[in-house]
Amino acid sequence: MKFSLMEPRYEAMNYRRCGRSGLLMSEISLGFWHNFGGTADYGTCRAIVEYAFDHGVTCYDLANNYGPPYGSAETTFGRIFRDSLQSHRDEMVITTKAGHDMWPGPYGEWGSRKSVMASLDQSLKRMGLDYVDIFYSHRPDPDTPIEETMQALADIVRSGKALYAGISKYPPEMAQRAYDYLKEARTPCLVYQGRYNMLDSTPEEHILPQAEKNGVGYVAFSPLAQGLLTDRYLNGIPEGSRMTRSRFLTPDVLTDDMLAGLRSLNEEAAASGLTLARYALKWILRRPEVTSVIVGASSVEQLADSLKAVL
Ligand SMILES: NC(=O)c1ccc[n+]([C@@H]2O[C@H](COP(=O)([O-])OP(=O)(O)OC[C@H]3O[C@@H](n4cnc5c(N)ncnc54)[C@H](OP(=O)(O)O)[C@@H]3O)[C@@H](O)[C@H]2O)c1
């Protein structure tokens, strides 16, 4: 086994308490939405995860359908876990989610008890784990009674297949109902996961103060706006970048106004002696309600740059 521990790795990272819970999370988490699917180079994936772990990242964020194809990011993570990290399980917070489209038919998505329970069992099998640390409802379901989804989360926590429950992308009114239900069920909601970055500060209006009031931590996804808040697109669209291969980031967002705004942020960052990526991550971490930011990375170099935001 090539993996060698770089000590003292925990000194390279800061840890924040997640809401009013006992759980500390690394200020930076690593996300598996892109770059870890079945077509990704396994050596690169493994190097990114080992680098993260060696630099104090304790939190790894997955979902049932991350890939492509769906499920393959969990399979890749499971392989890396077996190859490198198995003996460090108790040093890691591994999270997954259910709610978006995953398998065919009426039970492969949304928030029914049937779907949520089956999805977690599939995820555990793909990752080769007995339990995850946090299990999320990945999106609100307008048709399933919220009580059914929340009771499924509570029962999952009781069963030991997840240690904590979380929700993602719920609008404020539904988030409050989720917090109240889970509190009543004595499995309090640990964390809210939502998009928050310099180009989208809407969580500051309701979601952040509401989470804090309820003792719930906040974890920010797409903190670099999928790469826009880095130097990636300042001089064109590089070959192989997310904008060339994902339907979630398309060239039409790169308007003249957007580019001018990104270039001006890049100058502000440089004036502070920072890369734009670090500047953007520090901007999120300035908020005490934020527990962790989940970064994506397609190379060790990108992750290394982002991790310097905690220095
Ligand atoms: N709950 C939800 O619904 C939800 C939704 C979205 C995401 N998430 C979670 O949040 C995680 C992060 O989301 P994200 O991937 O959109 O995050 P992001 O950090 O905003 O974007 C990551 C992308 O930015 C580029 N990049 C990263 N660091 C860079 C650097 N230092 N310099 C230059 N470019 C850099 C890379 O693009 P290239 O690939 O082009 O190199 C990378 O793939 C996901 O993996 C997932 O775990 C959750």
C-alpha cells in the first residue's frame, strides 16, 4: 500500500462545530458530483482523495446518482476507501443523499419512504460501508408528505445506517417543518446543504439565519460556482473543463458582464495576495453559520490551491 500518512495532517485544517451538535467538520469538504465517475482516471481520483485526507479534510460528500453513470462515484469512492483509507474510517465523515433521479420506475427518485430506504441500502453496498455519517434528503418532494420523508430519515438514524440526518435545497418553509419534525422525533437535523457563493448569496436572506436559530449547521456546495470563481474561464474555455462536458455548466453563462465581473474579482483577489478560488472560499467561510464548504476538483493541483484558503 503506497498511502503514507503525512503528519500532522490535522494541523493543516480548521474544524467547525456543525450547528448545536457534537460533530466537528473540516472547513473544506471534498465533493464527488463531478470528476469521480466511471470514465474518470482512477489514479487521479485516488490521488485527489489521498491528498485531501493527508491535508486534514475529514468530510467526503457523495450522492446516489453522482457519476456518470449514476452510482459510479460511490463505486469509485468505495474502491479508494478499500485501497487507502479503510483503517481510517473513524477519522472520516462520509455523506450520501437520495432524492434526485437514480433508477427507473416510480421508486427511483423523490422522497417516499420506499425510495429513500432502498437508495441508502444501494449506496452502502456501492461504497462497501456499514453506515454513512450523514444521510441527506437531496431535494424537497412537493408530492410526498414531508412527515413521511422525515420519518424515513429518523428511522434510518435509529437503525444505525446513518449517524445524522440532513436536508438539501429545501425552501425555508419546508426546512422549518423538517427541523420541527426531526426535533420531535429526537433525531435533530444536523445540517442544511445549499448553494452559496460570491455569485449567489441568497442563503443570507433566510436559510443561514434560520439554520442558526434551529441549531442546524450549514454546508455550502458549488462554492466556486463550478469553476467560474477561479482562473479557469478568465481567458476562454479550456479543453476538458466542466464547461465542455457537463450540462450543469454551459458556455452561455460566460456573458461579457459575467467575464468583466470575474476579472474584477480576480484583481481584488490578487491585491490580497490570493488566487480567485481562495478568495471565493474565504468569502464564504467569513460567515460563522457556515460549517464547511464542499469543493470539487479535477486535479490535485486545484485541490491544493483551494485548501490554502484555510491558512
Ligand atoms: N446538494 C446538492 O444538490 C449539490 C449540488 C451541487 C453540488 N453538491 C456538492 O458540492 C460539491 C462541490 O460542487 P462543485 O463541484 O460544483 O464545486 P465547485 O468547487 O464550485 O467547482 C468545482 C470545479 O471548479 C474547478 N476548480 C476547482 N478548484 C479549482 C481551482 N483551485 N482552480 C481552478 N479551477 C478549480 C474544477 O473545474 P474543472 O472540472 O473544469 O477542472 C472543479 O471541478 C459536489 O461535488 C457535491 O458534493 C451538492
